[in-house]
Amino acid sequence: MYSFDIERPTTLADALAALADDEAQALGGGQTLIPTLKQRLASPSKLVCLSGIEELKGISRDGDTLTIGGGTTHGTIARETAEGFPGLAGLASKIGDPAVRNRGTIGGSLANNDPSACYPAAAMACGATIVTNSREIAADDYFQGMFATALEEGEIITAVKFPVPESSAYIKFEQPASRFPLVGVFVAKYADRVGVGVTGASEEGVFRWTEAEAALGGNFAESALEGLSVSGDGMIGDLHGTGAYRAHLVGVMTRRAVAAAR
Amino acid sequence: MTKVTMTVNGKSVSGDVAGNTLLVEFLRSDLHLTGTHVGCDTSQCGACVVHVNGAAVKSCTMFAAEAEGAEVATIEGQANADGSLNTIQQAFQDYHGLQCGFCTPGMVMSAAALLKDNPKPSEQEVRAYLQGNICRCTGYHNIVRAIMAASGQEVPAVAAE
Ligand SMILES: Cc1cc2nc3c(=O)[nH]c(=O)nc-3n(C[C@H](O)[C@H](O)[C@H](O)COP(=O)(O)OP(=O)(O)OC[C@H]3O[C@@H](n4cnc5c(N)ncnc54)[C@H](O)[C@@H]3O)c2cc1C
Ligand code: FES
Ligand code: FES
């Protein structure tokens, strides 16, 4: 690792002040950033720890909206949404392993926008709102391709707001070594619409499979997906699988997610 | 340098650390607690698992400065007060849950975290919980058996897949 200073603010205001420095970077749970720093793929002169800021943590529900603080760990989300939003709890409980889940945060995952990250699929399917220190961004506008988001320099994800679906599920086909999804699909059923978010598959990053959304909107059953498929063009092809294989998995994971939704 | 103070295995300790000093480096190099191992240094293997405020974490993927004020528990603090092995450690010995022993500190710390939250896990739950702890030697069966024994449950003769 290159050398850097580390700051541990306890309020959002202090964190933002520390991040005003161009060379500073936020440190969430560190489960992506620390490995990146070790590989010398990032060289901030200062890291600003968000983990000591209580106002960024916690989960609250107001009617049908669930608000999750940006600094909330995967482990906390897995435990605390198990009853109210089992689809999201299921997603959180299968990220990495218990030690990763005890540190890694939803804000860090959404800010990083790894093309294989799990939460972006849920955010897209649910039409979540990404709340930052300065504005609210709709999921559709937030994700801008692999590792690219609408966030500005020094902008912090303070919370994520999810409209809670009637039923939902996330199914991923794990790449066995990293346990990141080779393809993961989040399906969310609402009274008036169905959302289908796909991660791991496209070279453009997370996307909504709108044809499946329309078909499932009329009939929320696996049979509604018969005959639907996504093209392998523009899908990620690598040593783990070709684009055509990933495209096929999108269909399979979607069917399984519909079957599993509760 | 940043000054950090934390409690490690019940004792208050402090030291001056660089921003990029990992918690595992502080434990091993500054405190000479070398029971916590570094297997991969890429967040995959779990040999470095310790508890921070009761939660299992990979100490190679956390900075020492982030543990300011925290209660840290390492393998060195696991034995009983009289120095004898605790229930989990003894079960690892009884059921041959280790061969070279490199992964063992992390395995024991993960097992302790699991049993604290879930005192009677199923075999499946034990296996799922150990997803982030890699062992190159044992093939895991005897580790799973040891943890089942430590939880006071029946030990499968040959652990199923
Ligand atoms: C072994 C292993 C397995 C994993 N498996 C999976 C998996 O299956 N699925 C999955 O989705 N992920 C997986 N992950 C990644 C994990 O979910 C990370 O926790 C997550 O990607 C990053 O969150 P973090 O809080 O650790 O962020 P950090 O690593 O601290 O930061 C990541 C990036 O986000 C920025 N950042 C952090 N917090 C904020 C914030 N609140 N606002 C704005 N920017 C911020 C940082 O500056 C940095 O650029 C795995 C990681 C490991 C080590
Ligand atoms: S050394 Fe920390 S996970 Fe391998
Ligand atoms: S006993 Fe050798 S790595 Fe597990």
C-alpha cells in the first residue's frame, strides 16, 4: 500500500469537510477498498472512515418505504430485514462470508458499483432511491455502467430508500472461487408492477430486463417467461463463461427468482 | 502516525500506527500476538479472523486505526483462565480438526462467533458459516465435527456433504 493518513470523524459534517480535499477518499467497510489499496490501484493521500458515524447506520420503516443508512453492514441488513423484506435479507445474507458481512456496507457496495455486485440488482428492480448528502437519485439514473455512478467527487451515500415489495427474491449463480454472482437476478412484485434487476451479466453493468418485467406484470408466474430470452451480445464473456452462457443464465435465474419470491 | 488505544483480550493497549497499518500487523508486529495468521492477505482465506466488538472480522481487511476504542479478541485470549484449552479448542484437538494448524486460529475464532449467535447450529449452518475460512489440509469434515461437538450436539460419524 502507498502511505496515507486516516481520519475518523464521528459526524457526517466532519466527514464531508475532510472529503473536501481532492486527494481524500471515503472508507466504508473497506472490503473492496482495502484489497484495492493493497494492489496499489488507488492512491488517496487521506482516507476518511465512515464506520464511526452513527447517523449513517440503521434501518427504519415508514409505511411501505424502508430506509437503510449508507453505513449499515450487510450483516445488519440480513438480520433486520428478514421479516419485513425477506428478498433483501436473503441477498445480504449471501454476500461473501460472515466476516465480510460484518464490515461491508450497502453504501460502499452501491458507490463501488462492481458489475457483479448484488445490491445494484435489488436497487434497480425495486426502483430504489439513492440518498446522498446533497440530493436524491433514482436507481435508473444512478448506475452508469461498470464501476460508474452518478456520484460526484466527495459525495457520500447517506441512505438508500426501498419501496417494500409484496414479494421478492434474489437468486445468484455463484462464481465458486469469489462467490460473487456470475449472474444474479432480483425480482420484486408490487401491486401495480414487477421489477427485474440483473447483475453480473452485461458489459454495461446492472440493468432492468424490461421484457420480463412486462410479461411478469401481467402474470407473476414462471410460465409468463416462456419464450423470452436476452441476447448474448454485449454480455460479459470471460474465463468463467461466455456472453451467451451468461445470457442463458439470466433467464434461468429470473425463473428461479419468480419461483422463490415471497 | 495516529495514536490508537483498544482493548485486546481484556487488556488495554495503545500504540502509534501509520494510516495504512492493518489491524493484523498491529496485533502481530506491535503486540507480538502472532497467533493470528496471514494466509492470503487478499480477504479470502480467513486465517486472520479476530473479533472486534464481538463480531468476526478479517484483521487483514481492517486498519488498526479503525479499531480505536474497540474490544478485540484473538486466539491468544481463548484458553480458559487456568491455561487449559476452551471447549472449542479442546474439540478441535479431540476430533483432529487440524493438521498443519495454519488456518486453525481463524477457524476457532469463526466457530466462537458462530456459537455465540447460534449455540446449536445444524451441520449445514456450520458449513455455511465457515465459507470464508479456507483450510488446505483437513478437507473440513473434522473441523465441522469438532464444532458440532463443541456445541454439545451429536457428532456425525462421517460428515455428509
Ligand atoms: C471475499 C469477498 C466476497 C465478496 N462477495 C461479494 C458478493 O457476493 N456480492 C457483493 O455484492 N459483494 C461482495 N463483496 C464485496 C462487499 O460487498 C463489499 O463490502 C462492498 O463491495 C463494498 O462495501 P464497503 O463498505 O466495504 O466499501 P469500501 O470497500 O470501504 O469502499 C468501496 C468504494 O466505495 C466508496 N464508499 C464507501 N462507502 C461510501 C459511501 N457511504 N458513500 C460514498 N462512497 C462510499 C469508497 O470510497 C470506495 O471507492 C465481497 C467482498 C469480499 C472481500
Ligand atoms: S489473511 Fe486475511 S483473509 Fe486471508
Ligand atoms: S490445518 Fe492446515 S490449513 Fe487447515
